[in-house]
Amino acid sequence: MSLLVKAMPTGEAIVKVTPETAHWKHVGFEARRIVAGSTVEIALPERREGCLVVLVGRVDIAVAGQSWKDLDGRASVFEDRAPHAVYAPPSSVYTVTAHTDAELALASAPATGKFPARLIDPASMKRSTRGTGANTRYVCDILPETEDAESLLVVEVLTPAGHSSSYPPHKHDTDALPEESVLEETYYHRVDPPQGFAFQRVYTDERDIDESMAVGNHDVVMVPRGYHPVVMPHGYRGYYLNVMAGPSRAWHFRNDPAHEWMIAR
């Protein structure tokens, strides 16, 4: 099975990954286009929490007895600003009304209902720069392990043209806390200009997984295990939204020893 999930070029549904389609246990992900003036409902299954990220557009969101009006989002994921997001417990139904054309992403993972629905305000999100030189990228922690959730971890990354990202290659597929944790992961890619592409490789030490992909705008790459670096070609900058979840809500990774030498340079 390919780890690359191609996007639908038109229509509301852009792309969707479920534990069943991915043949794993934890991460669910979907992205949708919402037309200005329309209202949609997005339901969470039983025993799965959600984090709805407003990637693009201005929307109202109601869920679990709470509502937020005029969440004024970005015109593009490549804007230098953090997104709005709304956390919700299992079995919740998001009602979203779009004032402009909008793009939404829903991350989900196992949960029991421990935490109530809440708005995750852009001002509360930590933004940072990671790497140096042509390995520089820009990170926004939407739902990190320091914030309330039962399983979900959500982060977005902007990678300049000609730069590498998720690099040196790292993995999180071994239960060896505190050195390494087990986390499934999805990468939802956006490319600017949109006719471009990113390169992503997913591989294990044993090479029982070793897949290299040319990834288009709106495509998803699934990472069940293994290392998973990304490279943007000259002329095209990249964005990706990461969703991670596993048996423990902790992000601890191990770099590929073959490439770790470059960190010390």
C-alpha cells in the first residue's frame, strides 16, 4: 500500500485518512473546502477527540454547547500568522458557517472525554524557528503535549523554497521513553505556487519500508513508522500540518545515526 494519499482536485472533500484506511490505530485526518455562505456539520466518532484547524478563511464554529463568531483566519496557509483551532471531546458535532471560502482540517485520535470543548487562540500558540541554513523552517505548535488533550498532537511547519524539513531524518516508532515514543503521523502538504511539489521519503532502519514520493498540493503522506524527511525544490515553498498520536502523548524522537553528524557542524 502506498503511503501517499492523493487529494481530490474539486469538491468539499479534499482528503481523508482513517485508522481503517491507514491500517493503524490512532491518527485520523481529513481536510475540507467550505464555500462562502454555507454551513456544514462535522461529527466526531465515539471515543475520538478532535482538533478542527481553520487553515484558511473566516468562519463561525459551534460545538458541544459553545460557539465562536467571526474567527478571522488567514487568506493562505503561507501567511505569517497562526491559525484558529477548536478542540472537542468524543461524539461532538462541529457546526461551521463560512463567511468566506474556507479550508478546514480535522485531526482526531482516541479519547474518553476527559476534556471539554475549547477555542485554541492563535495568540496562545508557540511559534519558533528550527534548524539553520538551508535546513531552516518555521514551526507553530497548535496542540502540543503541554496543552490539554488525551492523545492528539498537532503542529504546522513552513519550509522555504530549496530547504529541507523534518531533517535530519528522525523517527518515533519505538517504545523507549524518555528517549523515543511511538507515534503515528500524517503530513498534510500545501505547496506555493500550487503547481509545485515536495519530496518526502519514509524509510526504516531495516528498509522494510522505503518509499520516496513526489507530493502535490493538498496530498497527505502517512507515516506509520520510520524516518520521514521532506525536501522542497528550488522555487517552491512548502507547508505541512502534522497530526500525531500513539499509546503515550509524548513526542520523543531518534535521529537517523547515519545523518546525525550534520547537527554538530
